[in-house]
Amino acid sequence: MATLMRWSLRYQILLPMVAVMLVTLVGVSTLNAYLSAQRAKAQIHNQLRDVAKTLSRATFPLTDVVLKQIHGLSGAEYIVTKQSGEVVASSQTGLTPPPLSQSPQSEDHLVLGKIVQMNQERYFHAAVTLPHQPDTNRSKLLHIFYPEESYRVTVWNAVLSPLLVGGVALLLVVVLSVFVSSRVTRPLGKLKTQVEQIAEGEFQPMSLPLRNDEILDLGVSVNRMAEMLSDYEEEVRRNERLRTLGQLSGSMAHQLRNAVTGCRMALDLHVRKCDVKNETIDVALRQLVLMERYLKQFFSRGDGTIKPHTPINLVAVVEEVLALVRPNAEHVGVQLQFTPPENPLLINGDSDGLEQLVINLLQNGIEAAAVPHENESDIQNVGSVTIQTELVTGNYVLLEIQDSGCGPEEELSASMFEPLVTGRVDGTGLGLSVAQEIAKQHQGKIRWERRNDMTHFIVEFPTINGEKKL
């Protein structure tokens, strides 16, 4: 396939516009110049006709003095001769009229004729018959000599103005065309650069032109495309990280399950053998049972099994989880506060999934509110985590967990619930992501906000009757 010659958009706009305006202006300027030249010539001839009429009707003798005065007014040279050719009067001494090559003209139809040369100067010549003069009964001839140089200067001055106007107009058209084409092509050049950057993987939005036209619409579309590609790239990277994490976690979960089962069995044997009843050991056993349960859920999610939802008391779930996380909170100096409502708050859900959601949010709050201590034996309750549960307008159940931590970093605020996003060095970035997924499975919503120097994580679940879908 033959390669087409590249023709810049600027020239596609500029050249046709300039060509059309050039032809138009040249035509108009040429016509004006021609008409001006004709008017100048007609003015000269009319002036000479008026002179001829005045002299032919004169009631005084035509002397050298009179002809010189007429020369000063019209710029032409005049000679009055007899029919025999003898010079009677002249506006300039030494002028001799040439022989007539044609009959004399009438004063009303006087037209300058051939060019003659006298005294090294070139003149347009015309001859007019004068009627009988007062000093003689015979007719005479009036020879009119108009300087060729004056004639050309007069015509050129008449032509010059239209040509100058046309030239200036043409220059303005060229400048305007260049400006218009630049105004169109310059933003297109920026759009081209932006698209090339997008092709190279840079999705930063471009600055939009201060104009309201198709170029602005195109810039908005390019920025929207860059934003969508940026989101898509981030989603692809996130999915790739999750896929890699899933491949690694499968084998790790199998080993962890074996280790947790062995540890739980060892503690059970220790309790039975030593007949020991200790709250710390009970918490450890419950934690190991919970870990086994989570690992089973992990394997069951891999084969697509979904646990059916049943009526669950959210308050009971919170109280059970508090018993599991309280030792950890006391260890890091965080006080847990929860005042259960008088009535149970029932929702349709999976008890294991809800436990995991509450544990993730509580652990996240405890870690945010915790302050490390150099001397672990000297622990003070410097941080706090408050749990609230309530029924809101009878439509949905609210779970709110507040912590006294400093809150997430600003650059993480928009992506806190995305997988593998964390602001802590030892964080995994999975707790809030899993909590959001569990909330969605229960037709709920989860959000966070910062107010009164507290970080609030709020989860809304539909009531047991499912009257409101969140």
C-alpha cells in the first residue's frame, strides 16, 4: 500500500483559506485598481476638454501669457497655430507642433492621441479646431501636449491606493489564518502528546484549554480515558497481586491448618492431664478453634461453597469477639468499651463471617490506638476502642467501631478498603478488604470517617425482615 504524503492539519486549514482569500482579494484589488486608473484617465480628459471648451469660447485673444496661465492650471502645454501651421501663441517658447496625422478633434470628444517627442520630452498629443477668434476671421488649431510622465504618475497614484489596501487586507488574512490554524492545531498537539504519554503508561490528566468547543470536549474525553485506563491498570495490578497471593496462601493455609490443629490438640491434652482451668488458656484455645474455622472457610471458598445465612444476634457476636481480642488490647494498653443494648439485634448472616468482620475491625482499631511501651510491665490505658450497636429507624442495624488513633494517612484515605493497601510496616492490607467483602455478602455497607479526633468505621446491615437493601 502506497504511503500517503503527510499534510499537516494546519496547512489543510490555512492553505485553502489563504488561497480563496488571495484569489478574492487579488481580483477585487485588480478591479479597483483598473477602475481607479480609468477614472484618473477620464479626469485628465475631462479637464482637457474643459480647457478646450474655455479657449474655444474665449472672447479675448489667445496669447502666450494666457496659454502659460492655462498650463499652470492643467499641467499641459498648449500651442495655437494657424491652419497653415504658423505658431500664433505658445505656453513654452521653442515648441513646434508636429504635422497632423489625422483630422482635428472636436472639443466635446477630445481624446489624447499618439505620443510625440519635443525638446527631449514625451507628450500625448491632440489637436482641436478653434472657431473664429476676435482678432481674426479665420479658424485656428489648438495643440494640446500632455506630459507622458505626469500622465503615468497620475494613473499610478490612482492605482496605488487599491493595491495597498488589497495588500494590507491579504496580510491580515494570512495572519488571521495562521492564528486560527494555530489555535486549532496547538491544542491538538497537546492532545497528541497526552495520548502518546497514555500509550507509554503515564495516565496523568492534561490541563484543559480555556475554551468551550469541540477541542475542550476532546480533551475531557482524553482525560476520562486516561482516568479509566489508570483505574483499569490499578485493578489489573491488584488482581495480579491477589492471584499471586492466592497461589501462595493455598499451600501456606494447608500447613497452618496442620500446625493449628496440632497446637490445639496439645493444649487440650495439657488441660486434661494437668486438670488446669485458666482463662488465658481458654482464650488461646478459642483463638486456635477460630483459626481452624477460618482456614476451613478458606478452603470452602476455593470450591465455591457458600454458607447459608441464618438469624444472628449481632450483639452476641460482638461480645464473643471481645472475649477473644481483650487480652491483646490489654497487652498493648488499649481499653475496650462496649455497652450492649437491652434487646438483641437480629440480622440474617453467617456467624463465622460476622465474627471475622468484627475481629478485623477491632484488631484494626486496637493497632491504631495502641502505643508501644519500652517496659511491658508498665502498661497504661492510653488508647481506647469503643463499640456501638443500635437499630436505626427500624430499617437497618448499625455497628460502629471508634478508635482514638491518629487515623489513616491522607494518600491512603481513598483506597483503604482495597486489597494489599496498608499504612503500617507490618500490615498485610487484607483486614479491611475482607471486612468489606463480608459486608457485601450480608447486603451491607461499610464506610469510615474522621470526626472529633476519632476514627469511625461504620457497618450497616439490613434488618432480619430484609425490608431495606443497602
